[in-house]
Amino acid sequence: MSDLKVGLAGLGTVGAAVIRMLERRAGDLFARTGRGIKVVAVAARDRTKDRGVDLSGVRWYEDPVELARDPDIDVFVELMGGSDDPAKAAVIAALECGRPVVTANKALLAKWGADLARIAEASGASLHFEAAVAGGIPIVKTLRESLAGNVVERVSGILNGTCNYMLTRMADEKISFQDCLAEAQRLGYAEADPTFDIDGFDTAHKLAILTSLAFGTQVDADAIYVEGIRQLTLEDLEAADDLGYKVKLLGVALRTETGIEQRVHPTMVPKHWPIAQVSGVTNAVAVDADAVSLTLVGPGAGGDATASAVVGDLADVARGVAGFVFGMPVATLMKPERAPMQRHEGGYYIRLSVVNKPGTAATIARRMADEGISLESIVQRRPEGQQGEAAQGTARVILITYATSEEAVRRAIAAIEADGVVNALPQVIRIEKD
Amino acid sequence: MSDLKVGLAGLGTVGAAVIRMLERRAGDLFARTGRGIKVVAVAARDRTKDRGVDLSGVRWYEDPVELARDPDIDVFVELMGGSDDPAKAAVIAALECGRPVVTANKALLAKWGADLARIAEASGASLHFEAAVAGGIPIVKTLRESLAGNVVERVSGILNGTCNYMLTRMADEKISFQDCLAEAQRLGYAEADPTFDIDGFDTAHKLAILTSLAFGTQVDADAIYVEGIRQLTLEDLEAADDLGYKVKLLGVALRTETGIEQRVHPTMVPKHWPIAQVSGVTNAVAVDADAVSLTLVGPGAGGDATASAVVGDLADVARGVAGFVFGMPVATLMKPERAPMQRHEGGYYIRLSVVNKPGTAATIARRMADEGISLESIVQRRPEGQQGEAAQGTARVILITYATSEEAVRRAIAAIEADGVVNALPQVIRIEKD
């Protein structure tokens, strides 16, 4: 069969890794797919930059949209990133020509997934995006193909390597959030502006895509409740450890009676869960379905891992594997009922900084009881390092609740604050259980 | 599009679970594949048995080979088990007609994989077997499709739930092997004749299939070194725990300089590895490749988990996904160079029961040194519970070696035995590291 001619837009770390992998694995990929997979055209801004790959004989485009429309490519690979143009325009241009697209662009899919799926379906093009979620972990294929017989109840994952790297170091080496962030930036694990990662937005993009695949719903990124890791303290991580939990930034999508609940926040997970053991920049996704429960662990980012997913998708394209973008026709994807965060039910860890005077614990316990919240434990303690007069003025109260609702917790905390017994912002961490 | 008409041979737990799942998920599967997936014919011995599924209007065959040849089925599902006829004859019959086959039969594939692949290729039929290895874990698809861009270096896995259940309980609850086996049999986790599971043969079958997929080699089950868990004692599990390891029955396939090494044996794995945390009947597979390292954890057996894999394969068949049986054409699959167990290199745990007299440790250390084996540690201790005279006669010596060869270890132990300082069979457990 004739070669699969690839047009590739974006020659950063991942683009170069894809080109090298296609060269290195040419013989094997030919055996697996029956076709050569050849990059014949690229689009990138700087033509003179040395990317360590041989691009002689490859057509150059300044404009990725022009590349996407090149009638002499069989598949368009988009590795530019960004939720809007030029990535969006280029992907749409390729799909409108009926040309298969492979992309690693989570932001684009989270924002425009349903629209892109509609365009792909109309023209009969396929859209592949294994690299967009959890890098080298084959979670898209698993949800889209392998679990077709299952009703998924919950998807949860460590989807951002930067956050997991920081939480691991904070917990293991007792380093503060700020010191850890500075270190992560120095080592290249965090961006100069880390907002996108540490405030949970990157995780939210990936979760939006997983939710659609898992529940057969339209991508609904706006419905996601997002909270990052900025406010976590060493004290919280240590308290979690004492209680038998690890703290992870999780993206969680859950089927509830009122609809699909999507949330990104620091989460206390039992230490014995496979996902609790995942450390450093590694990612993990757990799927709980009616027939199987799976956990997939692997690299979430990096040139080679992302290239692995892109090349896997290209091999599918070469073998003629298509299928619906989100597993089923767009018309079949349900508009998800949103289960708002107020309706969330679960256990809570609540850390209060309180005025150290008689009756404080009683006040807190009463406010909890007023909202019908049962306490698994309530521990009052003096914060470490605090001594003398200050210790007399302030204490920590750590509460662990049995399953209750977000609304009840928020009301109880507001009441406690109104009582004037707390003297700093409360810390709330949700607990995830089986 | 017209329905995908399924002929299903074998109506045990898995067969019934497949029929129920196809009914329960009919609407969703239609959306995903564009076709109804309907069981139209079955083969099973006992027509009168109540299997809790509605089989009215379904054609019955006594002979699965006849069912496989029925021109009015589109796909043949083999859930009978067994490495030979009738399963083998039926699968061949279907493939020879050019009919796709879905099977959960690991023994069949381990023994006849290359032959079946050849027949499938000749007739253009596809052969799907996600359920044959690690039940509900999509490792076949991951190796065959997702990791196409990777050079795999090692595949290792907990592939037998019975063994992992027993090792977990032995370690956690300090129950002896014999008591644990009796308990597992009582609970239905172990067969009345447990040989196939606990002596490692089931793991070996699955490993043979994984090796072929991972390394692009012909299935070579005869090359596997197999050792089960029968000889493990509580003392070994406790010593491993003290040293920072868990003991798991692993199947390991490794690319070495001399060829592909395939082995099944109790293995000490570092506690921080994801695979070390996998407890109970759960399975796990770790793949180390040049671009990614993945660990997949999930249910390895059971009706629903196995049905999930079978139905995932059926959805692929319905969508027209084919592909080579072991990822590439049979002619391309290499005849693997076997790296025999004598050539294995790694660390070793060696427990010796020795005569408690001066010079014993020196004798042992000298024999190790004679073979060029470096010791990470050597600990002599009195076995627990032993007191008085007996304690004076016997002691335990536990050695941990740095990486060395199997040959050297065997020679050293033979020499120590010849020296007359040991008074029981030595215990040897291989250590797996990064």
C-alpha cells in the first residue's frame, strides 16, 4: 500500500520527537500497518532553527492552515497547542477536507470538542487525540474502545505532572509550597507562570475530555469546579499522612443521581489505593465501571511519551481505524445534567485556626451538628513550633467528617466564622473513598 | 448497517456474562459501532441447564465446530477453554472460513498462537483475544496498537489472581502456604487441583502471549522458565518485608543481549513499585519501553471482567477493526533467540538453613566470592521459635547479592551444599529492579 503522508504543524519538543520516532521505528511501523508513515510537510515559524532532525526534502509552510489543506498529505498532525487559532483553524481546515487529524491539544478539545466532532462526522474524517490526556497513557483508547461494554461510574486521575511532582516533594521532604515551586521552576517542571498547572486548569481540560469519553456526554468544561494546590500547607499534608491518606490533585468525574459531577481539587485518597502511590511527574487514571475497575499509570508529559501516543494514533490512521471522535455520534452524546459542587457528597477534612479559649471546640461541634454533619474525629492541637503566649492565643482544630454535602459544610463553616472563634481562613480538603 | 451476528461456544460464567452484557448495553454498543451485536447461535453441551439468560430463538449446536462453520454467523466467540480440540478445531474452522474469532483462551494461544495467526492471515480473518491475558486489563490492545512507536525492553506482570491472593494473605495475615491454599479453595479462589495456578503454568501461558506482542516474536511458551509459589514460607515473606520488598509471582519477559528471556517465578519487587502494591486477586502488567513505561492494574478474572474484554473485542469486530494477530504479519515475527535461565542476571535472595558452628558464615562467603558474587548483605539468625538445643544446631543465613548470574548462584549453592554446612534445601528468590 502507498505511504501515509503526514503533514505536521508545530516543531517543538514533541514534534521533533515524533519525527525521530517515525524514522527510528519505520520498519516496525511498516510491518504493523502495511504502510510507510512519512512526514512530507511541516509548518513552523522559524525555518532556520536546529531541531536535531533532518527536514531536507520536506515541504515547509508558514501557515498551518495551508498545510492542513495541502491535498498531498493524508493526515494532519497538530502539535502547536492553544485552544484557538491558528490550531483551531488548522484542525478545522483539515477535517473539512475529510482529512484525518491527530492532535495532542487538550485545550482545543476541552473548548471546541463537540464542534470539532460535528465537523469530523460531517466530512467523514477521524480525529485522534490519545496524546491530549495523560500523555503516554492509553486512556483515550481504553475508554473509547476497550470499555465499550461497561457503564462507567467514576473516572479520576492525577493528570498534571507539575502538581504531583510538587505534592510528592512537599510530603516526602517537608518543603513548603513556595520553596517547592521555586525548585520545580528551576528544574523545568513548572513554567515561569505556573498558574495554568498549579491552579488546576490543565487538569480541568483533560478531565473535560475524559468525562465525555467515559459518560457519552458532550464536552462540558465550564461545568468543572476547579481548585488548585496553592493553599496546601505542610501541616495539611502531615495531618493527612497521620490519618492514612495522601493528598493528590485529582480530576474526578462522577455519575450521581442528579447528573455528572466534574471537579478538580486537592483530594485525600486512602494510601492503599494504587493512585495514592503515584509519585513525581507520573500521571495515573482510575476508571470505576460496572464490570471492571482499572488503574493506568504512566508518563503524562515529555517529548517521547507524547510522541508515543501521537505515533500510536498515526498507526491507527495508517491501518484505516476510524470511529467516532468521542466514541459515539455527536447526536448521541447527551447534554450532561450538571451536578453542581454544592451537591457534592463525601467526607471532608477541615482545618480551623481557632481562638484558644474554653468552649471553642463545643461551638464548632454544635455548628456541625446543626447542619447534620457527623464527625469521624475532632482533634485540637497546638501548631508545631508555636510556644508561649502565641500558643495560648491560637490552636488548630482538625475535623474529619463522615459523608455529608458540600452545602452543609460551607454553611457550617460560615456559621463558625460568624461565631468569631476562627482567626484565619479555614482549609477544606475533600476525601475520596470507594 | 446490518447486525453483527454472533455465534458463541461455551456457556459457562463468562459466556452468560457476555450475553447479559450485550443485552444490557445494546443501545450504547449500537451507538458506538453503528450495528446491533446479537447472539444468534450457541454451542454448549447441556441444553437444559438454567444459565439465567434468555436463549429462546437462538440456534443450538452440540458441536462447536459446526457452529464455527455456520454461514449465518459473522463472528465466532470461543469461550470453552483448553489448548486442544474442540476449542482448537472450532477456532480453526471459523478462521478458515474467513470469519473473525474472539477468544478468551490463553492456553490455546500459548500453544498454537503462531499456527492460528498463519491460518487467520491466509484467509483474511481477524483473531481477537483481549480476554486471554489479564482479563479486564486492556494490555493486548495497548501492546498491539497503542505502543506501536515503542521498543519494548521488559514486560512483567502479576497474571494469576489465585497466587496473588495467596501471597497477599500470607504476608498480611501470617498464614502458612498450606492454610492459605485450603482457605482459597474454600472461597473458590483456587481449584481443587491448584497445580495449574500455583505452579505458575497459567502465568506462563499468558506471558507467552504478552512476549509475542511486546517483542514481535513467535509465541514460544516452551522457552519459559517456570517456578511456582509452593515452596515460599512465611519466613521468606517476612524477610522480604524487612528488606523493603514484596514477593509476587511475576511473569517477566526481557530483551537481553543474548535474546529474549522469559521466566515465571516468585520475585522480590521494591515496595514503591506500583506493581508491589497490587493485592488480592487483582492483576497488573508493567511495560518498560524506550518512550514510555506503563503499569496497568485491574481484574484478571471473573465473569464480568472477562466479558468486558470479549465485548470490547466484539465492538472492534463490529466497527471493522482488524489488524494482524500478534501486531504484525506472521512472516515478520522473529523466531526468538532464547536467553536461557542460566544466563539470567540479577540480584538474589538466598536463604540457607545451616549447621550452627564456627566458620559456617566464612565458608558461605568464600563460596560466593569464588563465583565472583558480591554480597549486599549477609545476616545469620536463629529461626523464630527455636530455642535451647535445637537453636544451637541450626541457624538461618540470609544473603542478598548484587547483580550476578543464575549460573554463578547455582554453582555457589552447589559448592556450599558439598561443604556440608547446610542441612535443608536452600531457598532462592530472584530480585527484580529498575
